[in-house]
Amino acid sequence: MPITNALTTTIERVSILDEHGNFDEKLGKGLIPDADLLKLYETMVTCRMMDEVAFKLQRSGRMGTYPQNMGQEANSLGAAYALNNDDWLVTCYRENCGLMWRGVPIDSILLHWMGDERGNAMPRPHHATPIAVPIGTQMLHATGLAWAAKYRGEKRISCTFFGDGATSEGDFHEACNFAANLDIPVIFFCQNNFWAISVPGRIQCSAPTVAQRGIAYGMPCLQVDGNDLFAVVYGMRKAIEHARTTGKPYFIEGVTYRLGDHTTADDARRYRDQAEVDAWKARDPITRLRTYMTKKGIWSDAKDAALREAAEASCMATIERCEQVEPPVRGDVFNYTFADLPADLVTQRETGHTHSLGQDPSQLPSASNAR
Ligand SMILES: Cc1ncc(C[n+]2csc(CCOP(=O)(O)OP(=O)(O)O)c2C)c(N)n1
Ligand SMILES: [Mg+2]
């Protein structure tokens, strides 16, 4: 028997507004009305400002570890813009911009990174799940949420975000397998920023694109320029239409770059070249949009300065509010898991120490904070 071809496939890549200011009129015309574009740009600038402020807060000891979103704003923003507000937005930790577009208060996000978990209890009406730090868990949650919506006959879909490194996790593959084989309308959105902390993408994924990982599960896949808001919106509209009309999943790879360290606990200078960072700085999604809007005559330096001033004031007000929130009580760690707290945990709650640690009474925190 002759050898036949079992599969030939291609992955399309979408770029509409490139870093040199070239705009593809055919794909981009009418995609985002000017009035929306201005609001989207404002959200990006405010998000970037918050990112810079959060970095400084951590450096001055007023915030715990924080993962900067700098450079990746267009991905989650474009997705949140294209989705309906009652579709599930299931994020990890580089999607502040999309959450802000959804209306999640910046207070919630900052409070969470200041170590107060109440910040991560996303206000219910926003259909956003808590920021997921364990790598990969949220893709399963998104699949479950979309499955539940399907079971109830709702038209709601979910869109989940994860990094390139997360596609090496078993959870990713289980979520894809489940969604593809049970026909569950989930959009899997990978933010490929080429690094998983200090592990470069090329030794984590030998395939030329991350998008093709979706092909293995029979999902349509698309790669978009993730620093181009227009391309992200274009790709998301395709994915949303597919998910809503067929009830099946879709895979998007947004090619982007994290301009900051992995988190404030990292120093990326130890493992990546400044030349690489500089090349990506020139592709910054915010600068690109600003140049485009200025050329179009709908933006100016004066408007930009005013926006930045307003964004800074709003970030400062947010921080002031967050720092005035009464800290949570230590006992909360114990209070919401067991109906009847086992005796040894009662002791821990009362004394703040376990059998194995902190036997030296001088190390014990005061029991007065335990409740
Ligand atoms: C289950 C789990 N394993 C390991 C970690 C430690 N960790 C935090 S971020 C990260 C890399 C994630 O890389 P990627 O998915 O590409 O996302 P990025 O940080 O680049 O946005 C790792 C290994 C974790 N948070 N959770
Ligand atoms: Mg990554």
C-alpha cells in the first residue's frame, strides 16, 4: 500500500497593527470603534501605572511578592473586550488589564498581593475567578465552569489564561482533553511570553508554536500577535463565535513578552539578555496603540499627559484605601475548612504554634490575634 498523508495542517498567525505602525485595513477596519479604543487605551495605561506602583510598594516593604504584567496587557484586555460580561474570565496572574476592563476593582487585585486573601474573593457579578497562582489549576476550573453552563442550557462560555510554561503541566492536557472530547465551550488562551521564570520556551516546548498543542486535541488553533490589541480582538471574535455556535473549545496563542522580572522575587538579568528585552520594548502594546491613535488624530501628547496624571492619582487613592483595610485575623486560616475543628488545630489556632515548630515561647506570636 502506498504511504498516504494522515494529516496536513497549518496554523494561521494574525497581526493587524505591527510595531512599525503598519495597519492592515482589510482585517482591522471597524474592528474596534474609536470611542472604545480610547477607553481600552486608558485601561492599559492605568494598568501599567498600577504595575509600576505595585513594584515600588513591594520594594519599600508595603506589599508581598508581585508579578508584573508589564508588556502583556493587550492579551487579557482584548479578550475581556470581546467576551460578554457574563462569560467566565478564568485567569492566572498576568491578566490585571482584562480584570480591570471587566470592572473588578483594582483594590481587590492590590489587596490580594498585599497578602489579604479577601482581595481574591472576586466580586460575584464580574464572572471572574480568583487569580490562580498554582500553575495550571485554572484551566480545569474554566472547563468545569463552561461544562456547568452547558449542562444548565446557558449560552455562557469561559476563557482561561495561562502561560507557555503551564502547557507542560498535566492539568493543561487534562483540561484540553476533557473540553475537546466532551464538547465544552472553553477558549484556551496561552500567553506565550517565552519564559517560565528562568526556563526559556525553546527547551520547554520543542514544537515551533504553542498553538499546535491544541491540534493534538482536535481544537482549531490560532496564533496572534499578543502585543497587538487589534489582532487579539480579531482572534478572540473568531474563537468566541466558534465556541458559541459549536459549543466546542478553541485554542489561541498570544505571542508576547514579559518586560519585567518574573515576580519581584526574581532578577531576570541573571538569565536573559538585555538586547532581547530591548527588542521587545520596541514592540510595547501601549506605545504601539498610542502612535496609531496619534496618527489617526484621536490622541495627543497633552491628552496622554492628562491621562497619566489621572491614572497616577487613581492608583494612589487605591493604595490609600487598601492600606486602611483592617488586616485579617490569623484565626481565619483555620476558620472556614472544618465544621468542627480537630483538637490539634484548635491548639494551633489558640497558641499560634504546632508541635514541631516554634517551641521557644519567645518566638510565639501573641494569641490575642487568634479567633
Ligand atoms: C503547580 C506549580 N508549580 C510550580 C509553581 C512555581 N511557578 C510559579 S510561576 C512558574 C512559571 C510559569 O511560567 P508560565 O506558565 O510561562 O507563566 P508566566 O509566569 O511566564 O506568565 C512556576 C514554575 C507554581 N506556582 N505552581
Ligand atoms: Mg511564560
